[in-house]
Amino acid sequence: MMKIEDGRKTLATRDDLKRFGINVSNTTLLRWEARGRFPRRIRMAGTSVAWFLTEIDDWLAERAAERARTHYAEY
């Protein structure tokens, strides 16, 4: 993870996403971002990208809340 100079925002890299369990292809991430289903990336330089960690944390919390509301078939 990287911190922006003023220390207010922490950035998550692609490797960080994988450590959080978000292990999907770049194409899938781009599709989710375009549909508003995942936080939009920040272009750092060239092909380097990152995401605001707070937005990733919020997204994960939403997924957890969604799981709690969704009833899956019982076996």
C-alpha cells in the first residue's frame, strides 16, 4: 500500500487487491468499474494504477452486508 504525501489517503495496488481476496482479471475489474460495481482506479503513471483503500474497504463491507441479506439454498 502507498500513502499520498499528505497522509490522508492510502492507495491499494493490484497486489493489495489480490491479498484482500479480489483475485479477478483486469478485464473483469474494468467491466465492474464501467458498470459502477467497483471503485474506479487512479492512473498513477503509464500503466500503473491504484485504488483508494477507503473505497475498497467500503466495497468489501457492502459485499459482506449483501451476503448477510441474501438467502442461499439450504442443503
